[in-house]
Amino acid sequence: MNISFRQLETFRLFARTQSVTETARLLRVSQPAVSQTLKDLEGQFGFALFVRSNGRTRLTTEANNVLPDVERMFAQMASLKGKAAELRDTQAGSLSIASVPSFTTDLLPKALKAFRVERPNVAVRLEIHGAADVVRQVRQEYCDIGFAFLPFDEAGVAVQPLIRMSMICLVPADHRLASKPMISAADLAGETIIAHGAQTTPGFLLREGLRSDVGQFTMLTTNQSMASMHLVQHGMGIAFSHPLILPFDHRGVVAAIPYEQKVPLTFAMIYSRNRPVPRLILRFEAILREIMLAYCNDMVAKGLDLEPQI
């Protein structure tokens, strides 16, 4: 069968009006056109749709049996049109995000909360991964967007830098260095230093500076900024990290102090290169931009080095 939407629409109206004349008026076509359409549909179905008796037209038993399915199809079509309109207006749809852990304490939740207030019907999914897995999630289109620190393998993804920043020192609030406006490499002699591994770009740059400027020190290595914060909170040393980690210090037992040698970091948003960016994501990006600008201004006011890139 090769039944057209127009044939079913004509049959549906005819079933309601029981009149070729009225059906033709509603469809704004001629009566012969309606009659021919119904005749063609009968040929497709293989049975008569109506009979005439005593000057009146009535549907056949077969036509009455298929009519509920036709009505259901039109209801589904109306639902599809409504959903398409919602998606067009970015009122519905879905947003899937992959992020490194340190972005999920304050900035990303704030942005998602504001986004959900504005778009309550959007389904949101947030997954936490290391940087390499964040990139893979976006590249393979398991997630719409991702958030991670540069550098990473950019093949197959597009990158939008969000914030350029410098690494900071996380110092226990009762430490002898906690009141200093800036920490130098010489200040760290004899301390336990908590840092990322040398295989990362910040970790490598940091070690190069410490090797030449610091005497004896103990190095404690971790691959997560959150772990660095927790270790400092328990008085285990001085950590090198980034300003996005500061909201993890809920108890206020850690001081954030600039380091004299700039160790640059860039935090970025990641898209797939293989498809256009939906308007829904562009709207979320606009909300996130406002929140990140406010955060940067707050950190700069506290003497830290952050510069928005959006």
C-alpha cells in the first residue's frame, strides 16, 4: 500500500461529516476531487469505505474498524508538531555534559540551576570524567559538550577557551605562609608539596621551577585537584592547584595564595566538530558565561590571576 497523508485526512473528515460536499468545503477542494480521493483510498485498502442507503451515506464496518487507527495517527502527528515547536523554541530537548570533577562544585551547578529555571522541560545529564575521557565522550557524541583543562587531543572536537588562569598555592589557614600575599619558590624549602604528576603540562612546568629554585622538599603526587584540596585541609602540605577548586573548601580552612612564577592553565568547553551547535547549547553557554564572568571578577578582587576568554 502507498497511502498518502492527504487520503487519510480526506477519509477522516468524511467520516466526521458523512458528506462529500462538506468535506470538499473544509478541504477547499472540489467535490469530484474528494470522491476520487476516497475511491483511490478504497483501492489501497481493498474494501469499500461507505455505502448509500435510502439517500444517506454511512461508513462500512471495515471503515469504522480502521478509523480509530487513523485518528490515533493524527493525534501522534499533532504531538510531533508540538514537540518540534518546543525544540525549535529551545523549551524542550536534552543537554548532556561531561566534565572534570573540579568544575562541578560551584560554577557548573549554578549554570545548570539557572538553565533549568529557564528551560524546565529540558532533560539534563551530567557525567564526571578525567580530561581524556571528557574529550572522548564529546568526540563520540555520547555527550553534547564537555569541560576540561587544556591541553588535550583536539582531533574531532572544537574547543572554546573559557578562562585563562595561573596555578595557586593552597596553604592550611594556620600555616606560617598563610598570611603572605604571594609565595615564592624559596618559601617552599623544607615543605611537603602536593602537585599533579610530571606527565601533565602544569606538573612539568612546576617541577622545572622547583628543581632550580628550591632546596630540599618532599613531593606528594596526585592526579585530582579535589584530592589536593582535601590533603591540604588535613594539614599534609602545600598544594599547587587552580582557582576553580576553591569552592571545595567549605570550612574555610585553606588559604589561596598566588605563586610568583606563573604556571598558566586554560579551562575550555568542548564541542563535536561533526555537527552544528544546537541553539539549546548556545543558550546554556550564554548563561554559563555570565556566571563565569562573575566568578572571575570575584577571584581577581581577591588577588588571583583569572582572565575570562568568552
